[in-house]
Amino acid sequence: MVRGSGVDDPARSDLYGDVPDVDGGQPGRPGRRPRRTWTGGGGRWYVWALRAVLWAVLLIIGYRGIMAIVLDETPASRSGSSSGTSPAGSATSSFPATLAEAYAMQFGSVYLNYSPATASQRAAELATFVPSSISSADPQLGWNGSGTLKLGSEQVAGITVPDSNHAVVTLLAMVNGRQMELGVPVYTASGSLAVSGDPAWLPAPAQAGLPSPAPSNADPTAQAALNAQLPAFFQAYASGDTATLNRFLAPGASVTGLDGSLSYAGISSLSVPTGGATRTITVTVTWQLAGQTATVTKFNSTYDMTVVDQGGKWFVRSIAASTQTGQAGSS
């Protein structure tokens, strides 16, 4: 019987030193080492799954970022953070501003008119706008019953809405021949409205001072030509005669006349600056009310006109109310 050598085989790895040889049933052949099988060590399946999840998250974030840029989306502001809308912004949007303005105008037409002869009627009308707790204590809302006040006209100048229940409507009014503003406090709840307190008499807007007209170089040749052409244009403009009016218009221009409500009485001033074939001129026209015979009413209107020179003749491209400050140049 041949025994195995006690000398270690240098070709054998110490890793398998304890693993018995398998001869496969064939004597004389060295035994084969057993095949190693993977038991999931190292967690490779977990790594690949994690990579897939990370890629999916990155793709979603990238997609949302691109769509936010394309659609110009802005992230929703957190509660208490600073934003363009005040915390009460959503509440003020529910305030019936248009209705409150109309309500304040009706109140103003009553409040800004009083005389001793109609005091009781005024008190009854004011009671429809203010709660009984106010009207019973002060039926005239501060008026002492003496003197007169007469409203000429009024318009809504603005509204301030601090919250969903309160607002102040500002009326611009002409009272006793003088301009003023009236601040009317309005309260709303459940679709109902009320004037919640005494209105405030406010100063009228200050009159703005006009800047000095910028000096311009006049074109006497063009001015003379336009002085000769414009009377016929304004006669057609006043009558609304489309066929005649179109003869004075530049190609592609469209101008609607006054349909006979006025009649042309003359040009009081005309300013024609130097320039190219297209000019913006300022002209003041004297109009007369149509249909008047015994007493003639005349008044002036100032227009800015765009005119185009075509072969020495001027054609009108547009006409509108003038934005010029001061007086137009004399003709």
C-alpha cells in the first residue's frame, strides 16, 4: 500500500488545505478541487438595484427642472415666507370691489347734497346705507342742519382693500363748484354692504405744472402746404363723408369722421417740425356745434397727426388727441 507523501505539495493552495481530494473513482489521478458557488456575498444585486433607483430619481429631478424653466414655474412659497402677495392677498381678492365702488357712489350722491328743506329726506336715504346703530344716533352723519351742499359730479378715484371685509372707496367729486375727494369706509359680510362710519373729506389732487414746450425748428414750406390742404380734410372729417375723407388718407390708413356732429370753422394754430417724408404735426381746429343758428357755440380741439409727403402732397396716416404740452405753434 502506497502512502501519500508527507511533504506539502507546493502547487496546492493553503485556501483548500482542509478540503479533501476527490479522485473521481480513478486511481493514480490527482483529486479535483470542488467548484465554488456564489452565495450572494458582496451584495451585488443590492448595488445594482440602488443604482437603478438613484438614476430614476436623477431623471425625475432633471425632468422637473427642465419643465419648470420651460413653463416659467415658481415654487410655492412656504407659510410665513416673504412673497409678492401679502398674507391677506387671498382674502382681499374675495372683496366685492366693483360693487363697493358703485355702492359708495350712490352713498356719495346722497351725502354730498343737503339743505334744510330736504333734511328729513336726506336722513331717510342715508339710513339705507348705514347701520341703524349709527343712523339712529346721528341721522345726518355729522351735518348740523344749516347751510347747503350741492353735488355737481362724482367718479370713483380708487379703492383700498386692507382685508376681505373692509375697504375705503375714494370718490373724486365737484361740490359747490369746487373739486374734492371723499373717502367712504365700506364694510361687507355675507354679500351685504354698509357704510361703516363717517366719510373723510380729502383734498383734491394738486394741479400739475406743465413743462416748457421743447423748441422745435419749423418747416415753413411744409406748413404752408398743409395749411392749404387741411381745411378740406377737416371739413370731410367733420361731416363723416368717407369718399371725400379717403382722398386725403395715406395708403393703408383708416380714419372715421365725426358723422356731422360738428362743422369746421377754421384752424387756429399749426405746428409742423422739420423732418423727413413722415412728420408728426400738431394742429388746433376750431369747431362749431352743428344745427345752431341763433347762438353759435365754438370751441377748439388740438390733434396730433401723422402725415406723409408723397410727391409734394401730404396725406394723413393717423389723427388722435394731442399729447403735446402748452400751445401749438401759430400758423
